[in-house]
Amino acid sequence: MEVYLDNSATTRVSPRAAEAMMKIIGSVYGNPSSLHAKGLEAERSLRAARRTVADSIGSDESEIIFTSGGTEANNLAVLGAARARRKRGNKIVTTAFEHSSVFEACKELESEGFEVVYIEPDENGSISSDAFSQAIDGNTILVSAMYVNNELGTILPVERIQRIIKKKNAPALFHCDAVQGYGKLPIKVKKLGCDLLTVSAHKIHGPKGCGALFIKKGVHIKPLVYGGEQERKIRPGTEALPLICGFAAACEELEDIPGRLGAITQLRDYTLSKLEAIGGVVRNSPQDALPYIINVSAVGVRSETMLHFLENKEIYVSSGSACSKGKKSHVLSAMKLEDKRIDSALRISFSCDSTKEEADALAAAVKEGMETLVKAYG
Amino acid sequence: MKEIILAKVGEVVLKGLNRKNFEDLLIKNIRRKLNPLGPFEVKASQSTIRITPLDDSIDMDEAADKVGKVFGVVAYCRACAVEKDIEAIKAAAIEYLADTLEDARSFKVESKRSDKKFPYGSPDISKIVGSFIADSFPELEVDVHNPEVTVTVEVRDMAAYVHANALPGAGGLPIPSGGRAAILISGGIDSPVAAYMMAKRGIELTAIHFASPPYTSERAEEKVRTLLEIVSDYAGRIEMYTVPFTKIQEEIKRSCPEDLFTIIMRRMMMRVSQRIAEQHECLALITGESLGQVASQTLGAIACTDETVTMPVFRPLIGMDKKEIVAVSEKINTFETSLLPYEDCCTVFTPRHPRTKPKPEMVRKAEAAVVWDEMIEEAVQNVKVNVIYPK
């Protein structure tokens, strides 16, 4: 039995999404910008897809810009917003545990002369709204914070941020990287109060290579690339229609998010109880983390060793975060965990398809690993 | 603590003996609008309509947005319904309005007591709740003249309601209290705004669009459908009739003097429109003209256009500047779609120098060269219907 528990890295494409893409590849091959009937057919598919994606976050279809994925959407949001607001202030507030596509974009902005404040997570791996309140001031033009941390599953108090911005009278836009929370928590852009929001298709059983940036009506950002009129000139280039339609098909399958959340919470509790019963296994995720993500340390066995041991049994998990292989996790370091706990951290991430049988297989294999593998530490 | 929506009706209450009819229409429209979100109880009492969700999972943000788009609602707010007990009211004020009060700098409390059995009078309620809020939010100042937040306590027959500032509603009168009229819509900025403005006065809309393929494309028609869909978010279901106009336009081009192309085309459109409007029991035509905006919208041109029809022609934008029209189109969200660059039947065969002061006799004479009746009849016979619903 293949046990895929690395769904925060990526997910299997759902049959429905695959079918939707094949349909477009096979027959709807027109360019949505062409004036003839093939173009119109393609434009209609594009529009329907845009509406579906917009509905999934409670936005208007005119507020959705399709991109090549979460990384591009994050870059477009952070660089585009900061560069558009340069005259109104110089400060950017973000967190120290953002995805690298936000973090590195902020580094780039520092080299362009912006001041960037990186809020450190506390010992629980969380960030309080007070921390944002202290960092945001009248010179702040952009706040970028993720909804859910990809390593721990920590849920950030993002719905407070817009209120803080208002209270401080800051000329700031609020960008939320919602890639890890999308499809898992109910997301309404109005409720979150964000001006910009990033989502990605491949975390919700859609294709890789496709994401979207929500840009609130009336908010202006600078594009990163220049060309045609597509995507309101903010992201020109012929639209990746097959991928976009695959994305929309995956969105349509996002049903009963609160119900799924309840089921996954049960599965998470079950899995954790099994894992924590194994000697040496401790949990790193905070109690109130998103239940789709479990971060644990199998203390004594290096992450990568355990990962390969599990892989031999067709069980797939991640060591820390898949985006920063080999690097010591910044998040776990910020939590001031002991080195041996950081070195042995594993991230198990569920999808709505995950089962108890998979959890059992994982727990049995981790137990076997802990009993048979040579420990790196005494 | 139960959250409800209170919608204030304005002009509707002025309608004397017809008031009940207006109120019933308004309630029906609110119900229809909220239907996709789940079950609600919608009831009128005094000049307020009380909207109560009957299911805990209902998205109240969306419900409030939708109520804000129903014509006839002057103002609306989300409120917390509590027991008629002063302690419960105090608790609701600081819990339910916590976020609002925390963000505000100043406030005051206003009370309305329609249940005279309630032991405290309105000034007492305001005083008690006000000082409790002031104690609970020490940074908040009391300002009775110009407060940022007005906390309102309403003690009614069934319950007490606590809410903060109301938002302005869509205003106007409930549809279809104004009857039915047909909007001539091309796809530009103005006609969707005109449609919205008449719908606001309670008009039920029928739409007439002229298509001249292959001079105009399927996309231009699609654009009009999109615009109507946005308008229908306010106006409700709209029947759209697309008129095949190619033959008439080609004939105008062939047989009439160039400087009169536009004016003759407008006259043909009016003739066709009146026929369609009559078939569908519309009592008026609506256009998006604004005086002097273009050659066909001068007083002379309008007078020359209107002599072809007997129905009243409403032009709600007649006294508005372009800037004002754009502002409404941005507010109702049609602006961006209106800008899409497709040829429409008004831009096909545009004369180089259109006549701004056409003399009716001159135009009549130019038209007389052709027998139009059959062509008009054919266009009317071959209209294509689409029914547009709010998305």
C-alpha cells in the first residue's frame, strides 16, 4: 500500500481535474484572446474557471489573476505592492517563517532600499497579533503574512492585521499567503481583510504550474512582466488554459470544508496518539495548529534517515519543509528546540483522502524505525 | 446571542394605502435574494424589516451584502438579538460589538423603546449601556455630537436589538412597483448605468440589443450578457432580446446620406424597440443618452429620434456628466466590462462628420428612399431571446 502523507508539499491530481485538463488540451485549444469562435470558446472556459476560483475564496471574478503558481503569485504580490507604494512609505512587515517566495522577495526589496521587519515566531511557533501591532507603523506600506505555516501548521491571527493597519493609519496593503490554508480552512477574503491573497492549485489536488493572486478591487500593484492585455495587464501572456481549468475542477471538489476539518482533526488526534506512544517521539506542532499538518521529532534518528526508511515501505513524509532540504529549519530554531529535536523533525501532512489505515501503517513503520535504526545521538 | 439583519425602509412607508403592497414586494425580493444562502424568516414591523437566519451555518457577511443590493432598502445593519433584560443588553453591547468598539475612538448610545412595558426609559437605557461600555473600553471617548460609532439599542415587542452604525442600502423602490420598461443596451458605459437607475425606481427591465454580424461579433453580445448579469444583481431576472440588425444597417449605408447614418440608425432602432417593447408589455423605452455627449445626443438629434415612437422614452442620464456616469458604473461594477474593446452596432459605419442639428424633414426625406417596414418586421420577427439571471 502506498501511503502518501506529504500533502503539504503537493497532492495527487484528482481524476476530475485531470479529466478537465484533458478536455481542454484535446479540444478547447483556441487562444482566449482570438476574436473568432475558437477564441470565444476558450474565453468562456477561462471565465467559468475564473468564477469558480473566485467563488472558492469569496471574491469577485474580476479580482483573480492567474499565475504559474504560489511562488509567482507571492512574488507578484510582494514586489508589485511594494514598488507601487514606494512613494507612500518604506517599511515592509513580514514574519521570519514565511515561504521562501515571500522571504526572498523581501530580501530583494531590502536591496532596493526598503526596510523589512521580520517578526520572529515565539516558542510555540506562533505569532501574536500584538507582535504585528508593535511592528506596523505609519511608514508601513506592506504587511505580508502567511495564513498557515507550512512546517508546523500554525494558524496566524491574520484576520486582525487589517484592523491593526487601519488603527495605525498605515498606508499599507495586506498580503496573505494562504497556500497552506486553502481548501482546508474556510477562506473568505472579506473576512480575512486582505488586499492580496495567494492560492495554489497543486495543494488542492489540481495541477502543478498554476496558482492565483487575489487583488482586491481598487488595489494597484506593479506587474513583474510586460506584454499583452491578459490578466488585466498585471500578468500578461497567453493563459495556461488547461492548467487553469484543472485548477477550477479541483476547486469544485472543495466541498464541506468545516466537515472535512472535523474528520481530519479526528485523524490527526488518532495519528498523534499512536505516534506519541512510541518512545522518543515528541510533537512539535502547537496544540491549535491546522490538523492537516503534524510536525513531530523521532528523537535520535535524523530526519532524512527516517524519511528514507519510511520510503522503503512506500510511506512518504517530509523532513521539515520540502522547500529547504538540508537546511536547518528556521521555524524550529525560532522555537528554541534542542538541536537533536530539530535534526529529527518530520512533517506528516494529510489530504482529505487520508485514512486511518495510512496512519496505522505510518505509526507501525516509525516504531520499527525507532527500534531498529542506529541512533545518531546517544 | 443570535445575529439578525435589520433593513430600514424609506420612501416605501410614504405610500399610504399602497404601503402594504410595497412592503410585500420588498419582502418577496429580499427573500428571493437570500434564497441561495439558506432559510430565513423575513418579517416587517414598523418601518423595519427583520431578517432572521434559520440555520446557524448561514454566511451572514454575504447575507448582509445581498440585502444591501435590494432596492427599497434605505439602510441596513447587522444586529444582535437578545432577551429584553438590561443585563443581557449590556453584555451584548460589549461582546457583540467588541471589534467595532475596540477600533473606534468615540461613541454614543441611542435607544429606542417601543415596548413601553420595559422598565427603563430610552434615556435611562442609553445612560446605563453607555457607562458600561465606557468602563469596559477605557480608551473610548463619549461624543454625543459626532461619534465614530453609534451604538443603538432597540427594545421591540419580541426582543431587544443591539447594533452599531447602519450602512446605506441601495435606496429606491422595490421592483416591479414601477412597471416594466425596455432598455436599449449596446455595451458601452452608459446603458448599464441607465438600466440600473431605472431599476432603482422599481422598474422591471427587459433588454434590447442590436447585433450586426459580421460587423459585430459574438463577443460584443457576450459582453452585453455579462453587463446585464451584473445589473441583474440589483434588477433581478432580465429578458434580453437580440435584434439581427445587419440588413437595416447595410441598407442605411447603401441608400442614405453619410452625415445622417447615425440619426437614421437611431430612428430604426427606436422603431424596432417599440415593437418589441409592446410585444412584451413594456410601457416605456430607456436609453443611456446624456445631453450633448455625442452628435446623436444633441437636443436636435434626440427630438428627431423620438418622433418615431409614441412610448415615453426615459433617459435617466440626460443631465449627468461623463464623470458622474463613470462613478455609478464603478459603483455597480460594470465599468471594467464596459471598457472591453469590441465593435458594437453604434460604432459600425460611423460617419466622418455626423450632423449635430438634423432637421426632421431632411431626415424623413432621406429615409423615404427605402421601404423599411418589411425589414423592420423581419428584424422584430427574428429576435433571439436570452434570460439573464444574477450570478
